[in-house]
Amino acid sequence: MPPDEYVLLFEHMLDGFALHAVILDAVGKPCNYRFLAVNPAFEKQTGLAAKDVVGRTVLDILPDTDHSWVVKCCNVALTGVAFEAETYSANLDQHYRTAVFKSGREQFAVVFQNVTERVRHRELLERHVRERTAELRAANEEMASFSYAISHDLCSPLRAINGFAAMLAEMDGTCDGKKAKVFIDRIRKATMHMNSLIRGLLTLSKTTQAELKREVVDVTGIAKAVVENLYSEDTSRKATVTIQPGMTALGDPTLIRALYTNLLNNAWKFTAGKPVTEIRIGWSGAVFFVEDNGAGFDEAYMDKLFKPFQRLHSPEEYPGTGIGLATVQRVVRRHGGEVWARSPDDEGATFYFTLPRAPADL
């Protein structure tokens, strides 16, 4: 091809093109490379002007360039072995599909395409797949929970109602008001228990099925509001609650509030027997935690901790339906995270969970 046609190809090709010279250190190892020429498509796909690039080194222009990338490219000029790769430039916040090949003595050329939009679209699809998978998993678990509740938990109060109603019927018109009142009270308690179980199931269902919104959530603000509400309902409680400032997440504010409401209600309930309630709320990176000095739990039964109606303490000692931690798990998993807990020597408990980080935290 005549030289003029090479120039025309260089000037009008759609792919970015850059010619580089290898720079060696004092012991003859590649340490940098210099831009010798770039085409107009290079400027368009990088946003860098040729006048600001040619004659300067890659580490002058893109200081965050990884050393291993520099060495890999320079080795192409020294060995003649070309390669292709998908790369990311932290300085430009762009993704590129590149081909690197030897172009002369201690020189190499890079031909590339900006594939940022394609990569981000792929990442978005992958995120949607993860979210959908989490939703399907939650739906399957919810179905199993409903089946268990219908076959076991809801049947228990029904059996009680049927039993005491049968005893009333057997009285056969005899007027033992005191005994009849006992039976009626037992029936009322069974119906109230069933009602609370049904409400719990409905709450769990709403948590799983509600549309998931994604916005920056002030987690610290939510935690403070929930704690203030606990104080207002139990003004005599002596408590020390520490809330780490600046906690944020990317998620649904309503669901995240439900998460903290259940975790902190749990911590408040299980620390009731302590002289001073101690609760610590914080985070480290994407891992959030709620720690208390309460009754704790036996880690041997960890597999039951987040299952609906699976209680590790007697209802007489700590009342409740066993829905709270199941709701916590549903909320976390709907956000693509995981939740786990620790209770060393049954003294106090710490619940850990992950949530997507807000953009400002990345």
C-alpha cells in the first residue's frame, strides 16, 4: 500500500490507533512508554487531544495505569508476540477492547474500540439476573414457609380451638360458668395467636412482593429514628445505644427501615433483662451490623434463626411470632445481600448483613 493510503487509513479508520515507543529503566526492563502518534478516532474515543498526548508518556497522561499493563504492552515490542484484551482505564472511567502488536524496533501499536456502553449494559443485565435470582429464591422460600405455617403453626391454634369447643359441647347444657369461661378464654387466646401468625405471614409476603426501589438511603438516619421510637415506648429503660454516623446504602428506604425496625426490636427485646441495654449499630464497607448484650442464642441452632416461626427461646420468656428475623433475611436478599449472626458463649448477639453501597461510597 502506498504511503499516502496508509495516511488516509490512519486518519479515517473508525478504531482508535496509537503508536508507542518503549522506555526502559537503568537495568533494561520496560517501565513506561511514550506516545508517538495518535489518530482522530483516538481523540474521539478517549476524549484526549493529540496535542496533549504525543511526545508524553502514558504515566504522565494516565498515572493510574497499572504497571503490569505497561510491561505487557512493552513486551510486545520486544518479543513480537501480539495480544488482545478488554481493559479498563481508571483515569478515563472507560472500557476498551484493544489489540496490541509490534510496529517497529522497540515500538508497538494499539488499535482499540471504546466498549464502555456495551460493558455497562452487560453489567446492568447481570445485576438484573442476580436480583431476579434472589427474588425467585425468596419466593421459593416463602412458599416453603407458607406450607410449613399451614401444616404446622396455623394448625396448632386450630387444634386448640377445636379441642376446647368440643369440651364446651360435651358440657351438654350443664351450667358450669367458671369452667366454660376457662374454655372460652383458651379459645380466644388461640384465635389471637392465629391472628398474629396470619399478620406475620402477610407482612413477610409484602416484604417479598413489594416493588423494589433503588435510591441512596440514609441508614444512620433510619437507625436513629427507630431507636428514638423504642425509647419513647419504653421510657424507663436504661440503655446505651451507639450509632455510627455517615452510614448510607443503595436500596429501598421502606424495606431498609423494616430491616432495622425488626433487628432493633429484637435487640431491645432480648436485652430487657440486663441492668443496662447496650446496642451498637455500625458498618465496615458494605457490611452493616447490629450488636447487643442481650440473651444471645445457641449457634448450634443457627439454621433455624432466620426461618419463619422457628423460635430459639420460649414465648413465655420472650414473646413474639418468629417472623422478625425472617423478614430481615428477605429484605437483605432482595437487595442481593446476605445476612448472618454470631453469639459467642450465648452472651449477646451480633447480626451482620450486606447491602449495595451508595455511589458516593464507592
